Amino acid sequence: MPNYKLHINGKERSVAADADTPLLWVLRDELNLVGTKFGCGIAQCGACTVHIDGVATRSCQMQVSSLDNLIITTIEGLSEDGNHPVQQAWKEIDVPQCGYCQSGQIMTAAAFLEEHKNPSEEEIRKAMNGNICRCASYNRIEKAVKVAAEKMA
């Protein structure tokens, strides 16, 4: 089994895995970074979203062998103490119900807001569209993204 050096949350980590092992399972099973969730396994729901070189990416479809020299950030690495503006807005608006999709929602929102400093409601809705929330907290999610954008301005 090959060994891969991954740059995750500011640390270099070495993992032994088959080349086609999805990043999601390396994070959860090998590195105990369980904030990233399994949802659908086909990159459609967004629960497994992480940042790869700052881009929101579905980790369930990223093979570990394709991640050499890339910077990976999980929900655990977004901020050390949960004080990222998106995380603060999530708490302020009281977004989660069950909470299962929230790490993927937060990671999508954080990457989006890095590129869009003053987004419209339509831009927010479009950016967050690919993340499924079974509790249907979409209005609170959109409101929290708007609040986070204001905090980041």
C-alpha cells in the first residue's frame, strides 16, 4: 500500500492508503478528522465538502493519490477555536437543526465568501445550491452567509 504525504489543516500527515481511496475516508478513518461527513458518496449532497487549495471540493470523490502538494482544510482546520466569521454567523443565526450537513455548508460558504466579498442574495443562493439540508434550514443558511459576508467586509 503506498504512502502519501498530505498537507491537512497546516500539518503534514503521512497516510498509507490505496491510490483510489477517497479523501473522505482517509480523513475520517485514518486521521480521525470526523467533522467531514459522508452523505451520498457521489459528490451530490455537499456533506463531505473540504477546501483543496482554497476551493470547496467534495472529498468523497477525490482520490488520495491526486492530492500531492495540495493544501487541504477540513472543518477542524477552518479556525482553531471556531471563530471564523462563517462559524460565528452560524451560531448567531442558530442555523443547524440536526447539524449533519453543517460542516459541508460552512466549508462551502467560507470558500465562496473568500471570492465574493459582498454577495447578493441570489449569488448566495446559487453558491449554496449544491448543498443539501434534509432539515430544510435553507433560509437560515442563506441569512448566515449574508451575516458572515458583513463580518468579513
